[in-house]
Amino acid sequence: MTATWLRGLLARQYGRLLAAVCGIALSVALLASLGVFLAASKSTMTSRAASSVLVDWQVKVARDADPLAVLDTVVGTAGIRVARTVRFAQTTGLSAVTAGSTQTTGPGVVLGIPANYASAFPGEIRPLTGAGSGVLIAQQTAANLHVAPGDTITIGRAGLPAAHLVIQGVVDLPQADSLFQRVGAPAASQPAAPPDNVVLVPPGTFADLFSQLAAARPDLVTTQVHVGRNQQLPPDPAQSYISVVGAAHNLEAALSGAGVVGNNLAAALDGARKDASYAQILFLFLGFPGAVLAGVLTAAVASAGRARRRREQALMRTRGATLRKMMLLSSAEAAVLGLVGGFLGLLLARLVGSWAFGTSSFGASRGDALVWTATALVVGFTVAVVSIVVPAVSDFRQMTVASARISVRRESSPRWMRWGVDLVLLAVSGLVFWQTSRGDYTLVLAPEGVAAISVNYWAFLGPGLLWIGSGLLAWRLALTFLRYGRSPLTWLVRPLTGRLASTAAAGMSRQRGLVARSVVLVGLALSFAFSTAVFNQTYRHQAEVDARLTNGADIAVTESPGVVVGPEAGSAIASISGVRQVEPLLHRFAYVGADLQDLFGVHPGTVSRATSLQDAYFQGGTAAQLMGVLAAHPDAILVSDETVKDFQLSPGDLLNLRLQDSRTKQFTTVPFHYAGIAKEFPTAPHDSFFVANADYVAKATGSGAVGTFLVDTGGANIPGVTAQIRQALGTSASVTNILTTRKAVGSSLTSVDLTGLTRVELGFALLLAAGAGGLVLALGIAERRRSFAIVTVLGAGRRQMFGLVLSEAAVVSALGLVGGLVGGWLLSQMLVKVLTGVFDPPPEGLSTPTGYLLWTLAITFAAIFGAALITGRAASRAAVEQLREL
Amino acid sequence: MSAKAIDEDGLDSALVRLESVARTYGTGQSAVVAVRDATGSVPARARLAVTGPSGSGKSTLLQLMSGLDRPTVGTVSWPALAHRHLTPTRSIAMVFQGPSLIPALNVEENVALPLVLAGQTDRDAHAAARSALALVDLTDLSDKLPEELSGGQSQRVAVARVLASRPRLILADEPTGHLDAVRGAHVIDVLLAAADQLQAALVISTHDPAVADRMTSRWRMSEGSIRTAQETVRL
Ligand SMILES: Nc1ncnc2c1ncn2[C@@H]1O[C@H](COP(=O)(O)OP(=O)(O)O)[C@@H](O)[C@H]1O
Ligand SMILES: [Mg+2]
């Protein structure tokens, strides 16, 4: 009997079945695609984090332990690619005599580096000038001492006479922070900054200099084993983190106290796993509503056969069918639909995955993939069961043969409306939002060193309830409008229906349930598309801002250390074709108390021509206001939050900085006045820095030497212009552009291929909006086929028929559009606010992708009106056949 | 089925004329011939019963007469109604066996609908609808929705809708099919009264002899053919 039933369904209702299968496939595909996105972005995060770390582990050898034994143990451990012994010695200070003057520095560090270190950890030591090995000096130390290769420096040793060495090369240490970490110490007691004064020497030289000191003061001379690992990491950063931490613990156990592991790799993966949870959250926020919408749409499609099903059920009942039998039959129907829809959905997701993310695997691991596939299929089944079995059973329970017809009785409002469920949901949503947007709440909490990440899932309630609540409220408003607003409704449809306007309005008003359902679905689909698009656009804009902040401008020309170039060099760059603006940025180091910070000198009137200054970078005024202050008061200065706290500054306070005078090379006191806070600035580091007026700085230091030229190309042909500038300037400056920076910024989500997610989401959103519009309207009209047949029989002309159908399309479009725009706007506001943690820096406002939205609206309305025309034609054509059932 | 009804001026006064009309549903093996070789005419003010068992082609015949359906073979024409070969929907009105009111419109709006469709203003159409409802004694129900009506009431509203559009030919397809004898008789009363009021012809299909007996002429149908025609036309 079941097979017969299914065959019967296929023969008579294949249109409805097809639509239901499509709906199920859509929701499964959306979920599974997001799974693919997660898998792809997680493994990207892991590999990016792993490759950002040059020295994976720094094993600090305990004071009494034998470094060779530790090295042996390390090399004997599984998953080790390379291990090198590095020695550290504290010096009391460095000094050098150049051009008749003596420069002295404070305490520093001398490293004993083996000759094969550079090849074992490429990039850890970057040669700048002179030889790449031998006695090397860090670039900033060389600057402090005014030395170059060939010069002699003096190294102070505690309790011993100073030693003299000839410098052979100047190097840069890009990962100085981790290189000079205090291994084994908690994050809070790590040094705030790496040492300023660093000299690197071969192991033999190191032994000559410090073996005596090591014996006398073992606290000043330490040994580390630097380790590069080659173990295959799991694609999921959280799992990688756990595995790397575990491996380090194993090594420490094997060393039994002889060494402590400084786990740089785990630290990087720690950040990545945080980003991965953000990715997961993004999926929930952005993808889930889409899947729910597809499910609701499926349910709407499935319920469209209700009138017919009721009639069939009535018949079956008279033939003695039981509830059990009924459940069996509808479950069979649901199972077939769920299975077919589910597999189609997975297939679609595979295609989408390889197109948008370059992968078609459903999870970061095999287990993940299984879970994702199973979840997606279960969702497909659930949608099928909820939309087919549940209504069938409830119909069967309540139904008498006589009532097997859809009712338009002047029924009382639905229960949720009387109870005000929509208003309650909105109120709770507002409350949660208020709670979560108050100051110090974090969406993702990944305490360092703790394997578990906690995600504040509460925050989801805000947008989630807003979405549901606003959908219900839209329903309520649509019902209320259709019920009481008959005269504006009549006015609205008159252009399409002429004399029939009040009849059309009366019909819609009485069948307001059907019309309101269409309105709500169209509204929800549009608000989904709208909020997704706005969020994605805002996100992209912020990624752009982030890259621009890091690189400074489209192209940044950074002068090499020691090269003095005045602002006039800017005109040479400006003459290159494709360059629109060139803006010089002065860069100095300034002491505030004992603290050395970067100082940037800007031309406040013109700086924003080449770079963008967002208000979010500053505090105490907008970007424009603070630049105005710098212009009006040349001795004004913007400082970091921290400096304000440390020095208890209030606006207008005097702040004395010590800057190096280019003529005497001496640090002299320069007075500034505190004017505001700069949290971020193009090319500036993430920690403390100053921003001041370039002319004032140049006058005070006796030099207009430029640190960086910010070049604006208007966004056009950036690679080409970069190449031309490189060619023109040679090796005297490093030229970077925003495109390469964008790829390199952090390990954070910003650089993860959200473009893929965006494409998928926008695609689905469009599909859903068009589907909701077209399908729902067509179904609504199909449900009233009989009415349309009667109207035809009573003498309605073609134009009158289309007028009736189109007027409904117009009402659904207009109300749906209003609901979608309002709901979408609110939702994007809340999304961006709740997901602030994803953004770095936080956005100034929402960016609206007008083009996409217009397209979505156009396609949705085209679908609605197309469906109206097609069903309208079908309704009037089929009138004669319908007559048989009259 | 014999001679044409020609009036004194020599004009064809038949409201609808069927000439060797056949209607086949579907094609090939599954084809069903619902009406075959039907010839006949309905003069003005006729009171015609079309009788026959279920499936004999009554409904199909009435639909062909109304112009809602086209014959596969033969011609249907409406000599006395405005355009000879165009469907004169405005002067023909039909009452159906099943519920034919629009569920979303109330009784008065349902009755007014054909008039609005014909281009009358809302006000005129509703005035006409109210007087039609008064004629069939249903003024009380004008605000009700179709689903709040009984079967007999619904059919009377359908009759009121016919009345309101003032047709010259009323076709009623088993209007009492779903009703008990008493209610059925009442609907026929109303239909006859309406036809008298409008001076229109009335064609009723039925398998109920009691209904057929109240008409003045009868076409008996069986397997798609009109077997006997008792054309006793009384003007
Ligand atoms: N739309 C249709 N498609 C196929 N067959 C039809 C259709 N309408 C009527 N028939 C068939 O035509 C024959 C006559 O039907 P009908 O005119 O409804 O007879 P009656 O009204 O006397 O019961 C029946 O056999 C019926 O099954
Ligand atoms: Mg019939």
C-alpha cells in the first residue's frame, strides 16, 4: 500500500514534491556548505599559524643540567625536524666610539648562535648590511651606537673587564618578542618589549667572552635548545593546539626537570583556535537563519497540498484507515523526500565547496566530515518530518469528512498573537543585547594555556530572538493591516484592479493568513539577504581598513634605516604615472621618561589625502577634529591610552619628550602639549606611539628626514605602480602595497577566505528571497485555484484576472519589502555590534552593498511577479477543468 | 432537434443552438466521448430539463451551451444573443452543482461580483446585489461568509447572483444535487421565480424526476446522446 501511495503522489503531485525536495536540498546544502567553509578556514588558520612561527619551541636548559644531554633528548623525540643550541648572556651595556664621540647603551643581550642556525630557522635572523655571519649587531643597537660593519664595539661584562669586538654585519630580528621571552614564565611576567641592545656572536666567541662569567654568575648566562618541528598537525587549530601542548609536556617529562619548553607554536595556535571559534560563530549567526528559512519554505510548500490531502484523508478514513496507517504513509513520504533532498543538498554543497572554497571535504577531519554530513541529513529529515508528517497527523486527528476544506472563517487571532509572544521575544532579545553590548563582555574566551575555549553562546539569543520576534511581529502587523486597513489596501491595489479594487481588497483581507504568510516569508528572506550582505560588506570594509592601517596606504615606501631622505623626495614618487597623492610621514623614536616609543610626524592638513583616518582610531575627538588641533597648535601631540594613564595627563598638559637631534646626535628635550588619544595610526605598531605635527618635529630635531611615504593610487593598478616605484628607488627603500599586506595581516579571520563564505551566503540569500517570493505567492494562488476558476466563469477578462493576481503580488512585495528592510537593518546593527570581537579595529558604521541589494530586490520581485503571471494564466486556463470540481 | 424556431419576422429567436455537437475529453485510447451528435435549440423563456443518469453528459452539455467549453465537433451558436459566435457570457448565467461562491467574499460581495466584473461601479453593483438578495429572501445573510451557509442557502445565493446579472439564459447544473427534497424544491422555486422575473429561459440538468416534472420540456440524455426531445415550447 505504501508503494502505491508514493506512486500515486508522484503521479499527481510531482510539482509539489519537487518543490519540497528542492527546499530540503537547499537547507541541507546551506548547512553543509557552511561546514565546508568551516573546514577550509580552520585548516587555513592552522597552517597559517604554524608557518608564522619560525622557532617552534625554545627549550630552556635548567641551570645545572647538561645542554648536550638536553639536546640529545630533544633530538631523540618524535616529530623534531631540527634542534640547535643557542646561548644567552646579559651584558651590562654596550659602547662605541665613532667620529670622535662615544655612544653608550644600557644593559643588553649577547647571543651565541651556531653557524648553521640561520639555515635551520630561515627568517629568524635577517641580514641587513655587511656579512650574514660572524659578529652581528641588531639594527636598532647599531643605530643607537652609530656603528656600521667594521666598527668596534665594547661589551660590558658584570664583574669582568669589558671585551672588544669588530662588527661584521647588521641584522634584523623579526621575531625578537618570542626569541627573548622568559621561557616558562606566565604571560603577565613576560618582558614588555625585547631588549634594545643585542649582539650575536659565534659559539666560539661566546665561550671566550662568557665562560668565566657563566661560572661566576650562572644567573646571567643561559642556554636554550631551539626546535623546529615537522609533525603533521591536525587541520583543526584547537586539536593542533592540544596536540602541540601535549607533545611539549611529553618532552618536559622526558627531560625530567632538565628543561622547560617555551611553546611558540602553541601560542600561535592559541590565537588561531580563537579565530576558529569566531569562524564557527559567524557560521551560526549568518548561516543558521538561512537554513531555518529554507526549512520554513519547505514546510510552506509541503503544506500547500493540504486541501487535497485533507480530501484524500477524508476518503481514506471512510475506507477505514487508522491513524497508524496514516502516520506510516506520511512518514514514508517524508523519508523519501528527506533522503532525496538530503543527498541532492550534499551534492550541491560539494559543488559549492569546490567552487567557493576550493575544497569539497565536509570537515577538518574525517570525524568532522561524518558529523557534518550526518547533521545536514538529519536536518533534511527533520524538515521533511515537520512539514509533512506533523500536519498530516494533526489534520487526521481533528478532521471530519465535512470539514476537509480550507476555512476562511473570521477566526480569532492565533494564540501566539494573543499572548504577545512576538513582543516578549523582542523584549528578551533587547535585554540580552543590552547585557552583551555593555562594556567588558567577550564573545570568545580562550584563556592562554587552557585547552578549552568558551564561547558566549548567550550572545546568540540577541540576534536570534530578534529575527524570530521581528518575523512574528511582521506577521502581526501584516495581519492587522490586512484586517483593519482595507481602505488603504483598496487604494494600493486600485491601479492594478480598477473597479475590482474593493473586491480584491476584501478577498485579501479575509484570506489574510495566506497573504501574511507570504509577506512574512518574503520579509524574512529579504532581511536575511540584507543583514548578511551588510555584515559581509562591513566585514570586508574593516579588513580593508585593517590592511590600510598596517600598510599605511595603497603603497608605502619605507626608507631603510640610516638612509636620510627629505620630504622633497616625494615629488619623484609623485611623478610616477598612476600615483595620485604622496604624503610624507616622519618617523622618530622618543623617550617619555625611560620608555622609548615611536613618534610619527604628520602634515595634519594633507595626511588624509593618502591614507584614511577613521574616527575609531582616536579618542577625545574625531579624526578631523584632532588633525585640526595638530594644525592649529603645532606642539600638540596625540599619545596612547597607556601614556595618559601613566602620566595622568589631561588635555593641554605639558609633555616633555626626548628626541634625538640630527645635528648633534644627542637626545634633547622637546616640549609638547597633550591633545588627545591615538589608539591606531597608519603604519604604527599596536602598542604605544605618538602622533605630532611633522613641521614641529622637523624643526625640533633639525631634520625633515622621512620615515615612510604614503602613496595613494586611488586603488587602481596597485601592483604596477608598486613595481615602477621599486624600479625608480632601487634598494634604498622597501616598497609594500596593501594587496600583499591584506593577505599577511595577522592569522585572524580577516584574512580567512570569507570571500568564499560571502559568495555562498549571498547566493543562498538570493535564492531564498526569490524562492520565498515566487514559490509562496504561487502556492497561495494555487490554493485558491477554485476561486480564480469561479471568477473566470463569472466573466472575468484576462486583464481582470491578472489584475487580481498582480495586486496580491504587489501587496506581498510592498509589505515584504518594508518588513525586510526594517528587520534587516535592525539585525545588521545588532550583528555587527555583537560580533564586534571579530572586527579589528571596530567599524565606524555599517557598509551597505547597494548593488547586491538592488539585484536581490529586482530578482525577488521578478520572481514574485513572474510567479503571479504564470499562476494567473494557469488559473484562468484551467477554469473549465476546475468546473468539474465545482 | 427538428425545425428551427423562427419567429414571425423570420429571425432566429433561439437563445442557444447546437448543431451536431460532440465533445471528446482526452485523445487516443483514453479518450472519453462525453457528448456526441447533439442537435437542438433553446428558445426564449424555455423551461427545459436535461435528464439522464450520472455520467451521461449533462454537465458537459450545459457547459457547451454556456460557451465556457468548446465543442470538438459541430457548432454552438447563440442567435438571439448579441454576438453570434463570440461567447455571450454576459447574457448567460450558470448555477453549479457544488459550492460556487468565492469563500473569501461575503454573500453580498459574491452576488455583486459578476456586475463589478462587467464594469459596474461598486455602488451600483451592491445595490443590485441587495435587491437580488431581497428577491430570494436572503437579505439577512448578506454579511455572511459562504462557509457559514447551509447547502440550500448557498444555492439560493448562487441564484441571487444569477438574478443580479440579469441574464437571458439561466443554466443550472444539478442545482439540487446535494440537497434534500424540501430544500431542493425551494431552490427550484427560487430559480423559477427568478426566470419569470427576468423573462429568461431556464435550463436545469437533473436526475430527479420531481425536478424535471416542473419544467415544460425535457431532453433525455444517455451515453452522451440526446435520446428524446420533447420540445413543447410555450411562449
Ligand atoms: N474534464 C474531463 N476529463 C475527462 N473526462 C471527463 C471530463 N469531464 C467529464 N468527463 C467524462 O465525460 C462523461 C460525461 O460527464 P458529465 O458531463 O459530467 O456527465 P453528468 O453531468 O451527466 O454526470 C463522463 O464519463 C465523465 O467521466
Ligand atoms: Mg454532472
